[in-house]
Amino acid sequence: MSTTPRRARLLVPLLLIAVWLGVGGVLGPYAGRLGEVATNDQAAFLPRSAESTAVVTAQRAFRQGETLPAIVVWTGTGTGTGLAERRADGVLASLADTPGVAGQVSPALLSEDGEAIEGVVPLRPDLGDDLAGTLDRIRTAAERVPGTTVQLAGPAAAQADLSDAFAGIDGLLLVVALVTVLVILLLVYRSVLLPLVIIVAAVLALGLACAIVYALADHDLVRVDGQVQGILSILVIGAATDYALLLTARYREELAARTDRTDAMRAALRQSWGAVVASAATVVLGLLALLLSDLTNNRALGPVGAIGIVCAVVATLTFLPAVLVALGRAAYWPAKPGARPASGGAGEGVWRRVADLVDRAPRRVWAVTLAALLAGAAFAPMLTSKGVPLDETFVNDAPSVAAQRTLSEHFPGGSGNPAVVIAAADRLEPVLAAARRTEGVADAAGTTASGRPGGAPLVVDGRVRVAVTLDDAADSEAAQQTVARLRTALHAIPGADALVGGYTAQRYDTLRTAERDRTLIVPVVLAVIFLILTGLLRSLLLPALLVATVALNFLATLGVSALVFRHVLGFGGTDPSVPLYGFVFLVALGVDYNIFLMSRVREESLRHGVRQGVLRGLVTTGGVITSAGVVLAATFAALGVIPLAFLVQIAFIVAFGVLLDTLVVRSLLVPALVRDIGGPVWWPSRLGRGDARSDTVPADRSDG
């Protein structure tokens, strides 16, 4: 081939590389700027149709819109003196004009044991980065009470600790994830350039995704919080690396069979793009199914995650091929891809031994692996998802957690963070009486215009606001049950038109909504995956089989997670969103590996027959799929560096589940089932009708 045609064929790859490097230079910095448009204000993520959300709206008429209570707790030798209580009362009164304070500051309240004083300072929920400064000013003022130690509890203090936990999430997660991926790729490929090329492709995809999400969030089209930030980074890096591994492995095979690098890449793209796009489609549509959720944070993750996956696919199918064509065989240096046998040649090593095992005893293999997965799934009901109290939100002890413990030692559990009732003013007395009779309620009182006890309740448009103090801590399951009983009692009062909201009610509504979301979204995701697999594999039985195996893998993962969370990590339960997030990620991503495997099995079966197709597909994809699974598991495990129980739990579920799927389900269970069932598994395609090339050796199913 002459020099001029060769240069002309390199022109398109070089242009693509230039375009992507330009995109990286302009948009790359946005990967570290999502925090500018992120909010960790939990009030922004309430269920849209919940009663507690209606209360947030109704409170605005009282000029007491949704607030973020900061509870000041004084303890020490001086608290039992009247002087300390008067000083604390004066401090609280002086805080009314502090920037960020919204509504009436409560008077100082001495505990019944005389050993603590509390006061509630309502803050604006939209303070964002100013929250920490506002709390510092409150603490400084509170320290003027002599002989006492000051602590800050309540939702405001917890949100500040949450923001601290997410501080630097962009840089920390990115570094941990990229270093992890780089080390694994170096060990797998033993190549210098290829791991770096794959990392650059993933970083470019992340920069593009973050820039798009930044623009959408800046125009209030999507919401982003710290959890969505972290998951987006991990999702893009993990997915981009997985898709890159599939493409680079196929390109390596084609380089072994062809002399021209451009022809080799065309063949690699032709053979792998369908599996990559189908795999990405399962994740994208699975994430978009979260739009059916009534929880705003779930709805936020759906489009943000989908954007990340699309960017990962675009980078994999454009930038990566361009660089590989430009580098040619040098990309794999010091390895020599031309020295490797072409796909389908005699396989050696561990995957040949695995294939031999599946071939010899398919029924025994799938029976044993199925029994093991069912045993793990039996523990799945032990995983409780009723929310976690504040003291389990953070992996390490946080200042707000310690303050909440102090508060609970001296005051009723719900003190400082009452349930909020909005009701008809002419039914105030029956509402108060019913609330006080409700089991779990310590007290109930109408809110006055001054916000202090003793005055007439404030009436706005014929409605009153009632504060109901609960016996149990506002973040406890017992308090949520009290809210349920309170709603039942107040809704039964004729003409009261009562609504029960507040922090505890929001947690209760979030739990109920999460349960509803799981019931709706899980079948939708499974149906979407089934349809994609049906279109890709041109079969009905095999997609049903694959969907069943990934669902079983998810249940087994939940079972193991329940044991690990309770007996190893010490978690009493999980956030209501954890099972749904785990399902979407694990099932959608887990199907990827089955797609990679079975698309290759179908290709080989058309050439060599169903039996040989299974064995050849397993041998040729075993190494790359296992590598991809290890990379994805390690990438999600990086979420564990953020000291929040929610992310640690998601990290374990996805990492363990991906490894279980890669090493057991995809390597043993699925190949053994397909090997045992044989041609009918491809029904109604021509493979299932026996129109494809026949096996040269009959399948042996005598082991069953």
C-alpha cells in the first residue's frame, strides 16, 4: 500500500483525536465543578405526592416555610443554675437577626433532670455552602453561657456533617477510581500504553458527561447532590473501561488475523459495537426507569446516570478506535498481538479448563451453582430497608451524632424537631386532644405568632399550625410509627382537614414511597432488559433465562449483604433507596457480561454449532469479561472511601454482586444451562430450529 493512501486513512482517526482532545480541554474542568450546582438539601428531594410535602407548601402561608432546625444543647455544671438558663435565653433571642436564621428562635428549655438546656434555631434550608458559617456563628454565640459545653444537633448539624463527608468528592473519588483501574489494567494487559489510552478515554467521557449535567443542573432541569455526583463518576469510569476492554480485546484478535490496522479496527467495531450498544442500552433504560419514581433524588439519578453511560459509549466507539488505529500494534507493547492465535483457536489456561468442566458435566455445574445462589438468596429477607437513624448515617462518629445522643439523654426523643400539623382553626381543640391521646406523643401545642408558648395560636386563612413533640427520637422507626398513628387519629376528626408533616413524617413518606417505587420499577427494568436481549439474541427462551439468572444473582447478593451489614459492618438496616439502586446497577450492569458472552456464543454457534459455540464463546470472552468485572467491582468499591453508610452499602452490593455475576453466573451457571439445553435455548431463531451448523460431537448430558 502506498504512503499517500495510508496517510489518507489515518486522517479521520487523527481528526477524531483532535476533536476529543479539544472537548477534553474545554469541558474537562467540569468534572470537578459539579459541586457548584449540587445541593445536599434533603427537603429538595421529598416525595412529590406525599402528605409531608403538602405540609411544606402549607407552612409558607404562616411565614414559616420549611426550615432546617439547628438544636443548641448546653450541658455542664452550670446548667442547673437559673443564671445559665437566662443567659441561654438571651443568646437565643440574639440569634434572631443572624443571617440564615428563618422564623422564630425558641426560648431556652431546661431539662427535667436540670442537667441540660436546649434551644431550637430554625435555619433556611437553602443555605448551601453558607450553612457551616451560620452554624459556627451560632456556636460562638452559644459559648457565651458560662460553665457549659455547647453541642449542635438536629437536621442542620447533620446536613453540615453530610456536606463535610462529600467535601472533595470529585477529586478523591476520581483519583481512587482511576488509580484502581490503572493498576488492574496494567496487571491484565501488561502493556504500557493501552491502560493509559483506556483511562484517557474514560476521563474524556466523564468530562463531557459532567459538562452536560452541569449545564442542565444550572438551568434547574436536573438535580444533583453528593450521592449523584459520586455515582456519576464511578458509573462513567467503570462503564467506559468495560466497553473499552471488550473493544480492545476484539481489536487484538483482529490484529492477529489481519495485517492492516484500519481493516482490523473496522472488523473489531463490526463485531463488537452491537454488544456494546445493547449493553449500554440496558443500563440507560434501567436508569431512565427511575423517572417513574416519586422520590426526587431517584428521578435525579436516572437522567444523570444515563447521560454518563451515553458519553462512555460515544468515547469508546469514537476516540478509542481512533487512538488504537493511530498506534496500531504499538498500543499493546511490549506484547505482540500478531503472535496470538485468532479467535476460536485452541484455547489454553484457566478458561479452557472451565469450558472443559462445563462440557463434561453441564447439569452438575448448573445444579451446584444454582443451589449456592439460592442459599444466598434465602437470607435476602433479612435485609431491612426501613431507613437508618442519624447515628448510623455516618460510618465514623460525627459531631451531630454525638450531640443527638446528648440531647436524647436529657429530653424527649423528638424534642426540638416536632411533627408539624396543619389543620382547620375551628377544630384546634379536637386536634390537640387527639394528638395528645396518641401513643408516642409527649405534647402538642398550637404555634403562636411569636413562636413562644403562652399566646394565642396564629390563624392564617382559617388554618392553624400545631407542633407535636414525640417521645422517641425524630429519626427512629418508633417515631415513624407514631406519625402513622397520629395521621390515623387526626384524619378521623370531621372537618379538621389535618395534614401531618415534619422531619419524621418526611422519613416515613420516603420509606413508603421507596417501597412503592420498588414494586413499580423492578418489573419495568426486567421487562426492558428482556426486550433488549430478545432483539440482540433473536431468541425468547434464552433472554428469559438470562433475566432470571441476573435476578437470582441480585437476590443472592442481597442475602450476603444482609449478613455482612449486620454481623461485620454493624449496620442495623439500610436507606430505603439502597435495594432499588443496587437492583438497577447490578441487574443492568450484570446483564452486560451476559450480553458480551452470549453475543459471542451466538456468533460462534452460527459457525461451529451450538455446543462448540458455547465452549468457544466462553474461552474467547472469559479473560476480558472477568477483567471487566474486576475493574467495575473495584471502581464501585471506591465509593467506600466516602464515610457514609449509604455509599458504603451501595459499594458493597454492586462490587460483590458484579464479582458473583462475573465469576459464577456468567462463567458457570449460564454456559452450563445453555450447554445442557442445547439448540432449543435459541428458539425461535434458526439456531433453535436446528438450521445452524451441527455440532461435530454430541452433547453429553449423562451427568444429571
